[in-house]
Amino acid sequence: MARLTKAQRDLLQECCNDERGMTGVASSYAPARILVQRKLSVWLHDDPYSDRLIITDAGRAALKDTPNGQ
């Protein structure tokens, strides 16, 4: 299972806390880019320059499987 840093886990958790499954984040933020590379999230409308990150089913599974970012 993929290990998540605290920052990555926090971003995924923010997405889960939103009813639409998304959060606002700068596209230049490294933890967000890594989540997209790992297919744990996607940019809104697959736009790498969007400021909205959307969690995927794989991201939800990773969040459940990696308590405390370990």
C-alpha cells in the first residue's frame, strides 16, 4: 500500500470532508502533484493548472489503509 506523508494525508482528508470530494490547493504544491501522479486524486476537469483537487476511489482506499500517514 502507498505510504502517505502527513501533508498528502491531510489533503486527502480535506477532500473527504467536502461533500463534493474536493479541496482548493495550488497546482504547484508538491504533495498535491504527487497524489495526482499516484492517481489518488485528480485536478478538476483534469486540468493540471486548476486549483481544485478531487479525491479518487483509490485515494479513499489509501486514506483508509494508511492510518496516521504511515
